[in-house]
Amino acid sequence: MGGLQRGLIQVYTGNGKGKTTAALGQALRAAGSGMKTLIIQFMKDFPYGELKAVQSLAPLIRIEQYGNDTFVLEKRPPDSKDKEAIMKALERSVEALESGEFDIVILDEVCVCFYFGLLKPQELIPVLETKPGNVELILTGRYCPEEILKKADLITEMREVRHYYQQQGITSRKGIEC
């Protein structure tokens, strides 16, 4: 570690496609400079394409998954197991930030956790406020609350203008969305 003199907080949010992809692009760019990134995926346990791709970039990029979004697909409220997985991810986030091992820590889909009541802004704000000064922290996901946005140095809002799912009924495609 040691590639950054000053680490900032970035947020990729909004209803458009590309938030995780943008964060992965940042990790790829950092790997090209010899920097180490940990991606903590909240509410994901599917073997997305990025999991296979980053294996060849280890140890520069690592992905860890916590929880899943089954409750969303089943149209039921999240249960205690869902909440427990998110709290483990939050604990791991703190460990990763404090470890000195990573130049960048990405909390992928963490903002969605607020929407589903799995995480409160007050639980993440102390993490943002105590982030080491030389670690870049990237948050992704729709529904990022204002309290979190106020702590960010960079905010990119992905806005859906047109999406083939809505207009043409095209679902997730291997290598593109998963």
C-alpha cells in the first residue's frame, strides 16, 4: 500500500446503469498503478463476471460478498439473517480501512441497504469520518441518502435516460450485467 497521499470519498448513485461498473473501472485503473483494492459487495452472492475477472488480478483486486438480495426477488421484507450479513460487511469495511493493506475500499451497493432498512446512515457516517486519510473510499448504489452525500468529495449520479429492460424487456446478459 502507499499509492495515495490523500484518499477521498466517492459516491456513484442514481437510477441508471453503471455504478458498480464505474467502481470496478477505478479498481482496474488502480491495479495498473500497483495499488490494492478491496471490493466489499453488499447484498450480492451471485458469481458475477467480475468475480472471475479479478481472480487474475489478485492480490491487487479482491472481492468479498456479503448477503444477497433474495428478499427483494421474493418481495418480502429483509429478515434478521439479511441484517446480520450487512452488519458483517460493515465490520469488514472498518477492518479493511484500518488494516493499512488497501489503497481503495469499495462498498458496492451499500446505498441500497439504506433503502431496505438494512443499514442506517448513522451506522456508516462514523466509518466515513474515521477513514484513514490515505485510503480512497467508494460507495455505490441507488438511493444514497443526503446525510451520506454530504460526506462525499465526489458524487456521480447515473441517470437512466433509456434502458432496454424497460423498453424491450431485455433482461440481464452474461458479460454485460452479470
